[in-house]
Amino acid sequence: MTHHKERKEKVCIKTRKVYDWVTRQVDVPLRSFSNGDLENIFPECKCPRQGQTVCDFFASNGLSAGDFSIRCFLTDDEGNRIDQTVDNNALICQEILQPDGRQPVHVTLPSGDTVTLQKVKVLVKGHVVVQVVNANGYVVCESNPIPFATAQTFILCAPEGTTLDCHISFFECDASLICTDNFSQLDVSITLCLEVQMEAEVKLEVEARYCQPREEILEATLCPTDKFPPQCPEVFPAH
């Protein structure tokens, strides 16, 4: 059998060039609802007697603080559960346009070199639903969709002509319901990993290899960084 050496070619492609790429862990400001506000959050959990709270509703159904757990998950604006890893439109993630455009920022790199980058403001919006579940796994109460939003500022390579592309690579929602004799409150905390890229359509002659987002300086992060499955170099590419 005769083996022919594969001939390499340079090719021209039309593609989206990534000018910059960062990942940031974002802790959305805590949402708290207390006393009367809970009736608007949990419209199906109102007691028949005026003045009674959502916690009174649980008590009237034989539930104490240790008898139920709280679920919190990402939804659309109608309360339908969605998975951010499948639905790229699970959240609104868009650039906040500035009246004078993206402001230039002079940054000194660890090497000592100075570069000019741009300030990019990003708005993230979405909804979550909170469920109260009894010990048997039955949903006793479900909230209306609860909106949340956060605005983030990034310093990026974002020259004129580039556009923002962003998505969520990780989402976590935690909720706690406090019920005492004189006080009731629901607290909702949200953590997400926001991936931000600045892109433009270009025509390139390239030789390529896998790349990763550059690191932001963070004390700790939940954001995954491994983007690609491992290869099997023993069998492919063939030598």
C-alpha cells in the first residue's frame, strides 16, 4: 500500500474574529421580599382571612419551617423553566450603548506595555421562579416569575466595528424563606458566569489552534474554563 503525504493548503475563510474574550463570575444583588410583598410573589398562597401572611398559609396547611424546602430556578418571563446551557436566549445580555460611544481606557499590562482598550457596559436580565416543596416532594407553592438584572462594566479590546456576544456558562439560584411569629421574608440570591466576547466579521488566511478566554483577576470563580473535550493524539490526527 502506498501512502501519500497529505498536502497542506492555506485557505481564506469568512468568519467571526474574536477580538477579546473574558469570563466573569457575577453575584446579582440580593432580592428580598417581606410581609405583604410576599402575597404578590406567591399569589396562590394567600390565606382566606385578611391580614394573614404566606407563612400563615403554610401553618394552616400543617407546615412548619422544617417541613418544607425551597427550590429556585431560571425561567422565561412566563415562568417556564429553561436551561441556560441549551437555550442561548435564556437571558437578555446586551450592550448598554453610551452616548459618546465606548470610552477609551489606557491600561498598563504586567509586561509594562501600555495599550488602549475600551469600556464596554453590559446589561443582563432574566427571571427566576421559587417553589416551596413539602417533605414528600409536592410543590405547595410556586412564585410568579421574579425579575432580576445586573449591569457590568468590562475593559476590553473593542474597537469600532466590533459587536458584543455574550452568554451564560453557569447559573445558580438560592432562596430562603424566613417564617417567625412576627416576620416573614423571602431572600433570593443569584450567581452566574458571564462570558463576554467582542467580535467582528472578517476574511482571514489562518492556521488555527484552540484558544481559551484570558483570565480576569478574581479571588475565586465557579466559571468553567475547559471548553473542548480532550483529543486522542495516538489515533488522530494521523501521522
